[in-house]
Amino acid sequence: MRIPAAIIAVAGIAFVLALGFVVRLEVIAEEFDGEWMEEIVELRAPHWEFSSRILDFVGGGWFAFWVVPICGAAVLLLLRRPWSALAFALTLYVTAGVSPLLKWFFGRARPEEILVQVETAAFPSGHVAQAAAVAVALALISARWQVVVVGAAYVVLMALSRTYLGAHWVSDTLGGALLGASVALGVWAIFASRLHSERKAAPPELSDTRALNDSP
């Protein structure tokens, strides 16, 4: 599983770069991003904005950079999963480091209908990248289908909230999701053997007999 995961991670990063060039050239601006933004603006309402702003807080800024990785790693340490804690924190911090570099490189303008104050470029979405990094990292670490389902829902909701607030075009959120997932897979490929052994050595109540993968 390690080599396939590494290959998928590299392919995912390559796709993010390719998508970045496509959106920067505005090849799909009208047909895809523009139409989506028109639809999402028509659906705006106070209750949707409130929930979107909650996700805006949870998925970015100091909360996403400090609270999420540190608390997540702390919980894994309490569960006697030190390698998992390291992989989880590393995944989030690598994602947080790469995303601004890509934003600077592509320099894509944000939508005019934006409801939040931001100073960085649009592509890729840092919030969605972090959400995908969290979701995929926890899914690989826990190897539980329930985590996969919850994680996928979280990423989708984060992506919807970013376009709803006008902070990103929908293609920005796709790029963010691919970035976060690719980083998570890449880090998992590096630590696969240790994470597998660590999960097998965990107490019965902490291990999952329905593991998604039984070999590194």
C-alpha cells in the first residue's frame, strides 16, 4: 500500500498544479466557476451564512493552525499512538505551508461577491485543503469506515461554505481538497509501516478489526 499511496499522492499534486494553470488562464471561469457562483449567491440566507462563518473559523486562522493539529496529536498520544500523532501534525503543517505558496504562485483573484475579509489569493482553498488533510489523515490512521464518511461530509461542507461566502471559486475548493488529500497520502506513505505496527499493537478496544488495510 505504501508505493501506490505515494504514487497517488504525487499524481494528486500534479493534478493540483495542472488545475491551477487551467483556472489561472480562466479556461473554465464562465462555464464552471461563474455559473456556480451565480447559483450560490441566489441561495444566500442568514442561517446559511451563520453556519458558513462557523466553518470559516474552524477551518482557518489560528484555530486550524494551532488548536486542530495540537489537540489531535494530543489525543493520539493519549491513545498511545505517537507515530500517528506525528503523522497527523506533520500532515496539517505541510498542508498549511504548501497552500500559501501555491496561492502566491498562481495569484488568482477571489470572487467579487465575497462576504469575508481575506488578503491572499484564491487558488487553492486553504480551508478545504486543511479539512481534506484532517479527514484523510484520520481515515488512514484509524482505518474505520465511519471516519471516512464523517471526514468526507466535513470536506464537502467546508467546500460549500467557502463558495457560499464568496471566498473561493468552486475550482479553488477542488484544488484544496486534492492538495490536502495528497499531502495526507504522502505522509502516510512515509510512516505506513510504523502506523500499521502501532495500530496492531494498540489495545483491543482501540484497534479496529475491520481495518481498511491489513498491510503497510
